[in-house]
Amino acid sequence: MDRFSPKVSEQLKYYVYLYIDPRDKVPFYIGKGKCNRAFSHLKSPADTSKGRIIADLRKLNLEPQIELLKYGLSEKEALLVEATAIDLLNVENLTNKSRGYGTRYGARASVEEVVATLDAKEVRITEPALLINISKAFRYGMSPLELYDETRSCWKLGERRKLVRYAMGVYRGVVREVYEVTSWIPGGMSIRSVDSFERRPRSDDRWEFVGVVAPDELRNKYVGKSVAGYFSEGSQNPVRYVNCT
């Protein structure tokens, strides 16, 4: 099957679907959509993680199994179910690039982490800094190197980036780490831990920084503190300059 009938599509409304490897019955992708969205990935380029798995299956005369996890949903409900399923199965074991937009409802974490996030004290930033919202990539228990890579690469920035001395990775309004920026380079021009040895295409309209973890004095001042007040409510821009004039 590669499409739903109009009658079925109407009754499905929004839904959350799984792509499952028939060899081990393990999901490798989770998505949400309506109408025939569930079948759109069958033509995924072979140079993506999802596309490579599908290509490997076809070499064995196999196809991914497509299952619906939940259907008859509103878009808001589908977003939440998608994000919850990704949290449960762990994005490291999936080909999804992010945790889904439902993370605004909170993602999987220990009770200590949740309390620390919700109870974080506000802090005023006094250094030239760039706040980087990594909500789509952040997950509880990620390694220091993964956190660094998700914070540093890669963002649409202008000349003001040259004034930035420190970059802060922010999730749910709380600073997760502070980095001293050594240099800025065009997006795709350095290897990240998630890249393996694959070369990323260069992006001249995006930038990524190279840096080191900030001194303990600054980390103690900012890590775990709330900077939510620096982000405008409803803003879709993931970056925010502070003291860079």
C-alpha cells in the first residue's frame, strides 16, 4: 500500500506513524501527519539515515513496515504523541533528526532534572553572549560532546556574531552549558560527533563556532540558571544576542 483513500484519510485525521525494520521489528523512524504523509518517506534520498535503511531493505527485496501508533488526533495531540514516542524509544536509536515539536510540553528526564528546570533562578547576563535554543535536539543524559555539537552548529547569523565571546546552550529557558567562542566558520566546515566521517554540505548563510568550555567561574554563574526572559514569547528565532552592540 502506498496511499490512503479519501474516505480513510478523512477518518484518520492527524496520526502518528512508525517505520519498522522487518528484520528485527524495531522502529527506525517516528513521524506525524495527515492524508498520505506516512508514505512520503518511501522515496527518501539514499544519502539520509532513513533513506539508507530503506535502500538496504530493498536490496533484500524487503520494504519497511508502516504502522499507525495513534490516529483520529488533532494536530496538537499528534505533536505531543510524536514527541512522547520519540522520548520513549530514544532518538539515538531512530533516524529522526530531532525530538519533535511537542517537546514544549516537557521531555523525558529524571524528577530531579524536571524540578531543577522548573525551579531555576533567573540570572542577568553581563558578558557579550549568544543564547542558542537547542530544544529540538536536547535530551536528558546527552554527553558533553553531543551538547557542544548541538549548541555550536549551525545557525543563521550576521556580522554581530563577531562580537560574541560566549555561547550558551539553552533548553526550556535554562542554560545547559557555556562555551568560550574561539572562532566562527561557515556551516558544514567542521566534523561533529554525529557526522562520523560523512562530509556535510557547506552552508554560507549559516555559521558554527569552534570553542572550549568556559571557565568554572562563568559556568557556576550561568549553568542551571534561567534566561527565559531574554527570549520573546512566541519567537521562532532560536538565537538571541546579549550585550553584542
